[in-house]
Amino acid sequence: MPESHSQTSLLTRRKALAGLGLLALAGGLAGCGSGRDLPSRRYARSRSGTGKISLALLTDSSSMTPIRENIDWRVYHHEGSSGNHRSLVAQENGANPRMSLPSGWYYVEAHHSRGVATHSVEVMQNNSLDYYIVRN
């Protein structure tokens, strides 16, 4: 019997997050994965549709407590291992913003009261992904 659309989307989202080292399949945080590099530049600007992401900043990986302060979120095109993230794509303020972006890889900065937390994320066509970034 085929899976329903919602079951397929949930499995796809969990597999995507687990693959990035952000969320374990059981739903808990696996870690930030900051030491992991992304695919080369050819994946960074894929324009084959749009997807949605929501962003949240956590106090630490063990408590899964989201930070409720006003956070300045900046999203840049991911430019591969060069680390040159100068092309700002989106900027929002708030604790848990939701964004619709073209599919591809992005570099996210979360500017908060204690500094800046960063991570690279993937937006996948026709998917809605939740990213939980651990505060540094």
C-alpha cells in the first residue's frame, strides 16, 4: 500500500535533516555538523523550483530549548568551500521565521544577543524543512 503524501513528506524531511546532521530520525537533535563541508558550487544555485524552511536557534543540543529573543536571520547563497557568502538572499527578524526560497544550498547566520551562530542548509523543491541551529 503506498504511503500518503504527508507520510512521504515527513520521511523526506527527516531523512534530509538526518543527512545534514541536524535531526536524528527519532526527532531529537543530533548536532550542528559545523565541521562538515557541502557539495561544490554547482549545487549552490539550483533553480529547479522552490521549497520552504523554518529556522530556530536552540540554547543547546541536550535541552532542545528554542531561544525566544528577536534574532536577526540572514540567508546567503552558499558558495562552496571558499567561504565567500556575500550574496544576501533573505533577511528576517524573529525567533522562528519561515521562508520560501529557490531550491539549493544556503548559508544561514543567526545574529543573537550572545553572538552569531551559523550553519549551511538545503532547500529542496516542494518540501518544507525545519532547521534547528545550536547557539555557539
